[in-house]
Amino acid sequence: MIPRIHQQGSNTLGLLYYLYGKGTHEEHIDPHLVASFDGMAPDPGRDPSATKEDLQHLLDQPLALLAADQRPSKHVWHCSVRAAPDDPVLSDEQWGDIARRVVAATGIDPGDGAGCRWAAVRHADDHIHIIATLVREDGRRPDHHRSGKRAQNECRLIEKDLGLHQVTPGDGTAAKRPTSAERHKADRQGQQRTPREQLRETVRQAAAGATSEEEFFDRLASAGLLIRQRIAPSGDRLGYTVALPGDRNKDGEPVFFSGSKLAPDLSLPRIRERWIPPADAATAAGGPRPDKPAVPDVTGPAFARRRASAATWQALLIIDHGDDSIAAAQIAAAGEILDALAKTSAAHTRTELREAALAFERATRSHIKAVRGHDRALRQAARDLVHSGPALGRGEDGATTAMLIDMAFFLAIAAANWHAKRHHAQQAKAARQTAEHLRAAYQAAATQPMADLGQRGRRMPQLLRHRQVAVLRHAVPDLAEQILAEPGWPALAATLADAQDAGHNPATLLTEATRRRELDTATSISDVLVWRLRRSAHLPAAPENPQDTPAPDKHRAPSPTPAAQPPSRAANGTARQR
């Protein structure tokens, strides 16, 4: 159940005409009163003798207790309360009780006999509107400070009492929702999303991996947005507003939104925090000095995705074991990775990756302040993704995309667990939703590369296949039988053979890959291990020729045990990097 406190107004009659009208799309059905301050207010909806003016005069009578110059300029309080889509249809009596509880909890009518006058109007099955006059019967102003938060808390109690869908409680860090007027306008124009939502996504993508104001504003301009900048007399930028070229108000002027109205972390000062990390953090990350912005170092989409996979793996470990403020920064920067990935993804993965980025936006903010700087590896990876350009959905591009999505899935799970432990309910829920979108995106991205690797595995000589089974059973005895039964085992077998041909100890790589991160949330353990091994062993994500068969090394007697074959220098180095 979602309560929403609307902007205070000064026209009681105007609001009543809207509440008792047909709505902008004829959506108001049978508008009628379900409760009022005294239970005796006239109902223009069902009483033919009552008018909207009668109800307005009754509600506004307390204004006469004050001199004209002492009356509040905006005396109309307006609150809507909406049930969840899966809630049962409530009766008028139930909605009346809900209205009484909300006005009591918010301080509008606390039950002392001298509260504000109010009325609750129902014009749809799933919600009511409460209108009140912000002058009490004794002429005083009501104590309705933080009425939105108080209404939220009461609605959580109402949900439990009535057995309704329990909404995840918020913490005030969410982006502002579009207004009903914005949604109606989008509907009229045939748009699925409001301009506010479109702008939020575009601005987020422009900020992903950006290292300076110039780059950020250049990206906004390249995206086709209208931009206004607030400039101080000194020439410094103070802020910005953006608008969609086609979004105009009734006077034909563009409708601008400031960054802070799009999301709390999209104001210019908050975006600047990403660009100027603490000096010690920059040194610790081994990155460039703050006064020397990072230069993209990419040779193509596949290479950028490999670097992003490595940075994502490091972020996982930091989220699991790092300080809260540093972990919060990693989660925020992970949002930039998803934004950049969605922007540069191939068509068959784009929808799910975009939904993943939109969902994860909520998980990037909490009341734990992110200490920026330690997230430079992720932010540089996001920058590389953007500058490498769109990736094809096949070959090494497609395979490294699957690799990165696989890593991002586990990062989303880690973020969900991190938030859940700190009782960040909305953020944890958003991260779990992100994981589900990433799971779907992975299935689309991994189908072809996993099929190619599986084909190579099935074509391996029988002796080589037996050796890989022995490696698996020695390295991960608890998981071996489950992995062998998975459709992805041939691809993992081919990967183990490729790793050995590259001079690595496959048993050591397997042990490391299963020990450092959980696998309980994996749909296919073998798929996960394929990408972890191919990343850590620096193997091509996709074979150049799927028909090629890994050949046994005739010059070296491979053994599944680390004791018989010491880990190579490359393997040891990889383990240390993790």
C-alpha cells in the first residue's frame, strides 16, 4: 500500500472537481465519499442534492477563524493511498478505516476533537484520495511535519493488519517517482516511460565512466538532450538542467529537470565526487593522479569486457570483505558498469541488460556514504566499455559479453546480500531483481559460445576426456558428480584442456575458482567455472574454430594433482591478483 503526499495547493474546489470528475482518460468510475472528519460530509458523487461547492465550503470553514493575512497561502493537503496490484479489492468501509488511520498518523486529524477537516474520495477499486484543509477547528495549524514518512509507517501496519501485500520500506534515498500528471502525459503521447525516467537513464549513462565535466556534458549533448548550465560569476559551473527536445509544456517550452530531481546522486556536486578521488585512494588503486584523467586503453569491445570482468571480480571480494563505505562505492560503480554494458550491448541481450541497469540503479544508493576513489578500477572499466563501442553478439565479443554478464550476476547477488545484512530492504530487492535480468541476459549471450566450447569438449579424444574427469574429481570432489551431470560439462572439459595447454595447472585453477566465491546461486556450475577459468587463465573466451579439438600434450605427462605438476608462474600470478 503506497501513500503519496502531493504538493500543497490553494484551490479546494479545483481539486474536488478533479476527484469527482471523469479523470483525464475517463478512468474515474463512480467517485464517492468513503469517510470524512465528522462522518456527515455531503457526497456530491452519490447525493443528487449535494454539490462540490457544498463540500468545499464545509472543508474550508476553519479558514474563517483566521484573519485574511494570517491564512496559509496553500491550505489544501492532498494524499492518495493506493493498494498493490495483487491486493484484493477492499470495501468502502475498509477504505474509510484506512483514511481515518492515515489522517490520524500524519497529524491531520490526531483524534483530539479539534483536528483538520478532511474527506476521502474513492473513484477506483485500488485507491482513495484524501483532501484536508490545513487549519484546525481551534484555528491552529496542524503538526503534520514529515507526514509522508508517517503515512508510510502507518501503511506498513495497515498491510499487516489486513493481510495485504507488504511493501518494502524505503529509506529516503530512492529517485523521485514521476507525478501522475507526468504519467498521464506520457500515456497521451504513447510513451511507455515518462521524460523524467528517460532523462534519468540517459544522464546515468553519460556519467558512466566519465572523468571530467567536459566529457559528461559532451555525452549529454551527443545523446541529443537540451542542456542548461548554471554558471557562477567566477565561471564555475554550479549545476545543470536537461530536457528532451520533444517534451514541451502548455506554452511550447521545453520541460527541464535538474540532476537532483532525476536522482539524488545525479546532481553536479554528487557526480563530481566520482571524478576527484582522494589522493590515497588513487595511489592505492594504482590509477592515474586525479589531475590526469584516465585515458581509455581499449583495443575493442572484447578486450574492454575482459578488463571489466577482472574489475568486477575484484569488486566482489571488496564487497564481501571491505569496509562499508568502500563496499558502497564498489556497488555504486557497479551501476556504471551495467549502464555502460547496456549501452554497448548487442541487440539480443540489450533488453534484459537495460532492465538490469534500471533495476540496479536503486541498489546503488543507501545512507552509507560511498568513499570514492577505491572504485577506480570499475569506473575505468565502465569508461573502456563506452569507448570500445558496441559489441557484436558473436565470436570473442559475444563470449566475453557472456563472461562479463556472469561476473555481474554474482556481483548483483553479493550486493543483495550486503544490503540485506544492513537492512536495506529496497536496495536488496532491487539487486535481486537485477540478478534475474542478468540471468536472462546471460542465457541469450552464452548460448552460442557455450555450444561451441561444448562441441570441442565432445570431440576430445576419450583418453583426454578421462583425464579431465580425474582433474575435476581431485580438485572439487564435493561438486564433481553434479558438474559431470550438467550439459555444460563438455565446455568445462575443453576449458581445462585449454588451460593445461597454456601452461596452467587445471586442478589449481579449479580449486581457486570454487573456493573464492559461492556457487549456490548458479544455474549451471560448469558454466560459471568455464568463465572463471578462461578469465583467470587468460584464455580466448571463444575458440577461433569450434571444430578444433584440444590435443593432449605428448611432451608432458599431465597429472590431475598439483603435487605432480607445480602451478605455473602464470597461475600463481593469477591467484594473487584475485
